[in-house]
Amino acid sequence: MNAPFPKGRFWQLVMRRAARARVNGALQPIDTERVMTRDRGIPFMLRSARNLASKALASGDGSGAGEGANPFLPYDPDLFVCDVSASHLCLLNKFSVVDHHLLIVTRHFEPQENMLTFADLEAVWTCLSEVDGIAFFNSGRASGASQPHRHLQLVPLPMSDAPDPYPFAPLFAAGSGSDIAHIPELPFRHAVMWIHHEVGDTPQTLAERTQAEYGLLLDAVGLAPIDLDRAVRASGSYNLLLTRHWMMIVPRSEERYGTVSVNALAFVGSLFVKRHEELEQILESGPLAVLTQVALPP
């Protein structure tokens, strides 16, 4: 394995690799129309693809791989950013909706449905320590996960040129304390814990802390881990979202709202649709109705 990136150099590597991948065509970002809206006073950002006719968009992870294929073994070397740890590496998302959307992938195959490990959380904290962003993990058939090979995703903040770094930022701004909490304005089952930093925190210490909190959050939403075929998994599908300041789990009941695939970023107010008709459907129903239908009751 190559040495992990030098401290403070991660973002430079991302920018350099993304620029090169754009030039050689390995990176194919999706051009979108952005619509800002509110539902019960809560802000949402909806992105509608302008033209997907030329994109082989076969998965929500931007792999472009057909069913049954594994885009991470082997990965496209033109999308490689850097080694993150002995167990994980970082790739560019080939079909990105948000600029510099990253994939944090296990070097060897591990099932996406298994519980996140210390190594997974150490890898994601290594990246979050370098760049402020939202990391997320889709686990289970109803979560929006499209590749069975273990991977987390990371989008840098801010997500757009809007005033807030992500649409639901005002809802999380008032959070504090060490107990499991919920956001009163969000009408679906979820659980949040605030992350308290101490002087000298490293990705390793943050991984240890959040691994314990991860288990508590799963219990709080009714997804206590179970042993299945000698593997430990949550007892249902869920999305996990992690920032430098909080971690949230949302259990899932459905992967789609109509024809719209809903992944973790929807639960911080950012939804992507492939066609204008889907955008109109969400605006007519209301984005909160979308989230409520694909999640579970409070």
C-alpha cells in the first residue's frame, strides 16, 4: 500500500485528481437544475438532471456498473484519489451531482449490510478531519444502497452557494448535550447524537467514540444489531449521516418514492431526481411527504 496522504494535503489531492479526471473523461458530473423550496417552513434543495441521455447512470453511487458488477474491484485508476488507511481508499464518484463527491471504499470486499467497523469509522474520520463535509452510509435494500461492496460517501460542505452549508443546517444548529435526541420539525423516525470534541482528538479516538454512539442510535430507532450468518447487521435498512458535529440514523421502509430513489442526503434536505416530471411530483406532494413515506413513523 502507498503511504496515506500527508496531513493537510487531502483536499489538494482531491482537487488535482478531479481536474485530471474531468479532462480525460473519467469523471462525468451530472448537470442539474437547482430548485429551492420550503415545506412547513423547512428548506429543501431539489436537483433535477438536465440531460441523462448520454450517461450510463446505472447506480446511485455513480459507478456506471451493470447489475452484479463490482466497480470497486478493480476500481478505475483514473478515479483514485488516495489511500486513506490500510483497509480503505478514496475514489471520486464518477457521476457526481455535488462537486467532489467522494467514495470511501474498503480495499477488499466486505458486505454493505454488515455493521460499520472501527476501521470504517477511522477512515471516514481521517477524511472529515481534512475536509468539512457530510459523510453518509446507506445500508440495506430499502436504504438506497446500490453496491454490495462496503463504501461510505462524503460530500464537502457547503453543498451549494446557498446561505446554509446544507438545507437542514438551521434545524441542527441549536443541538447540544450528550443524550440521544430528535429534531422536532422532522416527522419521521430518527435519532441524533452530538459529537463533542476534545483537545488532541485523532481519527482513532473519534472512531472509538462514534462506534459506541452508533450502536446506541441503532437501538434508539429500533434497529438493534443481530447475528445473521456469522455476521452482525442492523435488524433493518437505514441511512447514517455523520458530520464533524453530529451523527444521525434514519431507519427506512422503502427505497423509492414513486420512481424517485431516495438516499441519505434527502434527510438533510437535498434530493436528486432524474426527470423534470419527478421534480414536479415532489413539489406537488411536498418533500416532507416523500421523506415520511420512505422512512418510518416517529
